Amino acid sequence: MTPGVSGAPEGRALPATRYQRLFGTLGTSMDPRVERRVSELLALTDFGVALTEPLSGPETASLIVLVAMGETGARWAELLLADGSGTFTSAARRPTSGAASGSSDGHPPFRLAGPLPEATVIRLAGGAGDEADAKANANEARLGAFMRRTGAAASVLLRSGEELRGILLLGPPHPGFAGSRSDFLEALAVYAAAALERCRRDEELHATNRSLSLNVYQLRSLMDLAAGLHRARDEGAVWDLLLNGAMGHVLATRGVVIAEGRVIAARGPRRPDEDWSRLARTAASLGKLSRATAVDELADADLVRDLEGLQMGWTVPVASGALRATLFLGTAGTGRELAEAEREFLDSLAGQAAAAAEGLRLTRASIAKEQELAAARSIQARLLPRESPQPEGWDIAGINIPCLEVGGDAFDYLAVDDGLFLTIADVSGKGAGPALIMASVQASLRACYGYGHQRLDEAVSALNDFLHAHTEDSRYMTGILSRLEPANGRFDYVNAGHVHPVLVREDGGVERLAAGSTVLGLFPRISIEIGRLRLARGDVLAMFTDGLTEAENPAGDVFDEWRIVDVLSRSRERSASEICGELLTLARAFAGANRLHDDLTLIVVKRKGVLPS
């Protein structure tokens, strides 16, 4: 009988092993044929017990060969296992060499094509045992030829379902050893195939676990790097993190980041005579890659040659918004190809770095813009009147609320001789451009009024000429240009395409100031009409931009002029400044969540009801 192969220590024999020893004490009294059967049964039992241990694939293959040799008495045995392509190669052999005449360690790969033989055990004609030659078919003939070439006396097919997992080759038995019957080898084939299937599943599970562990590691690394990237305070730190992360992950010895035709970051050894400007020029020839790509996968042979000459093995696009860069990595330190998961890691890392760098650029630009706008707002605020003139018997107030840092609305006062020029204007658009134009308008009007162009029609004509000559074709200005004579209440005005001012008389009558011209700046010549009226005691006049009348609530309703008339009518006893504040407060409350979406400028002119004595 064969000794147990479970490997249990002598003092701690497994129950199955102890049970087998009971048969050993009966060996001398058994019929040789029964003893043979018992020996085979015990070998299979022992084999099953051994398979309860966690064995690797090579250990399982070696155990199958050992059990087969022990019970068949074969001079040698070899197990061939199938790979994914159906090729059978040697996985275990005993003895390891010189077992058969003319044989060497293992045999060349062997393939089967077409239907498998139906038999589990196949013996050659004239071989030992009780089986006749298997029926001839293509695979049986091919297997028979292979057995003759290797000197095998029998082969056992190890099936798992419809798949052939392996072929167990057995050499001729030792002299005087009759060899096992086919039913033992068939039973062994079932055990062995099941053991191999379990090993296959275990290996797949281990591979899945390794892959999962790698993915978890990559994800954690990516999260750590992403956190570092988005804490970075400058682009240099971003590129350093990108190079360190990418090179460390693929074990590359060098890395370079190219952007805008120049090297912006580099790590790794560099020869004294090495010219990385060549790499920058080469980067321009890459075109738009969509993902990490091996250099030898590029279609341009000249480009491949240049990059390989620079010892670069990988290119990774780094892009976000307006940022376009390329990461070059030296060949992986192990000389291996990068797996798909590693490509995905590089792509994700590059994307995070690009987003971080683009964010820093946008933040820098935003800060610079905010600083510029703050400076422009400060300048514009200084151009607006700091206080309103208060001629005897009059109350005047004005406010300007831009919807952005700076706006295209403005108002101004200028006293010349016995008159007071009042201007309210709105340049089309929002932001810095209209604000600059409005500053020029204020300067031009002050120059006109101060140098003798005190007629409103002349001032309007001169302003139209200036705007038409010095602004874009689509840019224009609306406004109210007016002159008040405080002594007698005379009020002349030109409405240049502007929202109609509202005049509420002391008796409750309402007038709208419409006389004037078209908008200024669109046409080289315009016709101008001067409106003339007289403001009496108790009259209240409001001039405003469309930021007030177009204030819109969430329901889509607008703050129309009747609301303005109502405020002017019931607030005539209040000061001009208080009337401005109430109109602004009501407009903001009316807009609610919509907020004011346009610049708002307002002038209130009130002639007091009783002149001082």
C-alpha cells in the first residue's frame, strides 16, 4: 500500500489517515486483488484529504503526479495543463529528468483541435493494462502520436464539464507491476479535475483581489494627490505633484511637462548635452491625444524615433479649459508595459492637475480683474459729485448704484454763471467699457460747459460727434442734459433717447419730459429739440435711468413710472435725499430675489414750497 500523503504529523494524524491504517493491519490476510482495490481506494481518500489543505496550483499538480505514480507503478508521470488558447504545457513531472528513454525535462507544447476523445483513459496498443486502443479520430490519433513520441504508455484526460483542464501522461510501469485498472484512473481524473478547477477559481479570485487592492491603492493615491493639487498655491507646486505622482506610480526615472512650446517642469537625470527644447518642438507634433499613450503606439514613425531617442516612453495629455500641456514619462523602470488601470490612473491624475492649474490661473485672473474693477470703481466714484448743490429755495439729491463693480450710468452737476447744468446719462452695456466711456463723457461735457458751449443744443451736438468718432458702431448713450436757473425756476432740457423724466406739479399734475433728440453716438448727424418749462414752488422732478423702471420682480412685472409718481406725490414734504432713498428701497424690495440687474441712477430736484424771506 502507498503511505498517506496528507502530510499530517505522526502524533496528530487526521481521522481519515487513522482509518486508513486500520486497513494496513489487514494487508497480509487480503486477496492480492482486494488489496489492490483497497490500496487504490485509500490513495484516493488520502488524495481527497490532502486537497482540504490550501494548496497552490503547482503544489496541486505535483500531488496529482505523485498519487498517479504511486498507484500505477509508472516509471514516470507528467501533467500537462491547458492555457487560454488550448495549448497544453508541462506543469509537473516525476522524476524531473531521465525518466523515459530519450526524454528530457517536460515536453514541447501540445494542442488538440476539434471534438475531444470520449474515453477518459487512453492506452497505446500493446501497452500494459486491460484497455484496447481507443477508437481512432483526429484528436485520438494526434494524442496517440504524442504519447509514442514521449514514450507514454497511457494518458488520462482531466475534464471539467465540457472543458479539458489537463492531460496526465503515464510512462510504462516498473517490471513486475501490473499497473492500475482504468476505473482507478477515471476516479483519479475526477478528483484531479475538481482540484484543478478549484485552483483555477482560487487564482482568479486572488487575481481579482490583487486587482481590487491595486485599484483601492490607486484610488487612495489619487485622492491624496488630488487633495494636494487643490491645496497648491501656485502652478509650480501643481506640476511638481503631477511629476512626483506619475513617476512614482509607474517607476519612471524622468518626467517632463511641456506647455506653450516650452518646458515648464522637469524631474529626473539629464545629460549635460541634452536639449529638451527638442522635446518641446516634438510635443507640438503630437496633436490632440485623448489619453495616456505609449510612444511606440504613435502612428508617426519619425515622432516615435525622436521620443525614443530622448528616452521617453509615455505621453499623457494634460488639458482643462484653455490649458493645454503634455506630460512625458521615461520608460517604466521595470521595463514593462503599463496596464490599463495604470493608464487610467495617469489620465485621472493629469486631469486633476490640469483642473488645479486652470483653477489657479482663473483665480489669478479673477483677483487681477477684481483689483482693476475696484480701482475703476474708486476712480468712477471720485468722478461723481460728492455732494449736491443746494441753491436757495431748492433741494437737489442724486445717487448712482452700479449693478457691477463699475457701470455705464452717471450723473453730474456743474454751476456756470447764473445757471446749474444737471446731467444724467446711460451708456449701453455694463462693466468697465461703458464706465470708461462715461468718464470721457463727463470730461467732455464739463469742457463744453466751461468753455462757452452753454447752449444745450451745441453741447448735445458736440457730444454726439465725440461718441460717434471714438466708440464702436454698436455703442451709444442716452441721457438728459439740462440747465436750471434757480433764480426764476426756468428749466431747459434735451432728452437724448432717455427714459422720460417725471415732473409732479404742486397741484398733483404729472408731466413727462420727452422733447430732445435720438440717442447719441449712433449717427453722425442728429436733429435736436430743446424742451423748456418752469418749475414752480412745490414741484418735484425725478430724472432716472432704466435701471429703476426696468427693475423686475419674480413674477415678471416691472417697476413702472406710476410707482415713481406715487412716491413723488406723497413724499413732497420730505427732502430730495429721502425721496431718492425711498425710491431705491422700494425698487429693491420690488425686485426681491431677482435683485437689480442694471445700473440705477437717480436725480431728484425739488423746489421748496416757501422761499425764505
